[in-house]
Amino acid sequence: QVQLVESGGGLVQPGGSLRLSCATSGSIFSIIAMGWYRQAPGKQRELVAANTAGGSTNYADSVKGRFTISRDNAKNTMYLQMNSLKPEDTAVYYCNAFPHPFASWGQGTQVTVSS
């Protein structure tokens, strides 16, 4: 079973930046597509960004130009650099496989954008 551990969230002012990390267990990470998802209070979980093992990426329209997804296959770790944060980015952020997430999710990391 793959373990997913997200970290790097916090409280930041609008316009600020955060870098999220997703540490995974197992060697499968290097051969599958992975994504960052988020869930805001009262809303469904949504895909924020995804990348393939080969490095192709795609982003939700709401974060294009502000967020950058990357991965280090040698470290089984994925990152999400978030710049120009907005209050509407406030959510719990999760990582998981894409487009078919594993049944088990990590605990997520809370991102709060507020002045």
C-alpha cells in the first residue's frame, strides 16, 4: 500500500507563496502520473495540477500561471510551488495518483490564505 504524506501548508497573506511537498513510499511513484488535489470547506475535492512520470503537466484553469508542479523520482517526492496565492486557494491540499487516485488518501496539508 502506498503511503502519501503531505506537508508545507500554513497561513499566508494574499500574494504570498508556499511550497508543498508530497512524500510517497514504494517504487511505483516513478512510473505513474501523480496529482495535487484540494478540498475547500463545503466543496468537492478538485484536481489542482498533475504530472506524468515523464514530466508532462496540466493545471486547473484557476491556478495556471501561479502554481508549478514538479517531482523528484529519485526521492519519490512531488512538489507544488504556489505563488500569488489568493483567498480562494484556501483548502486542504492532498496528493494522490492521477487520474485514478489510490483508495487511501493522506492527511493533507492545510493552506489558508488570509490577511
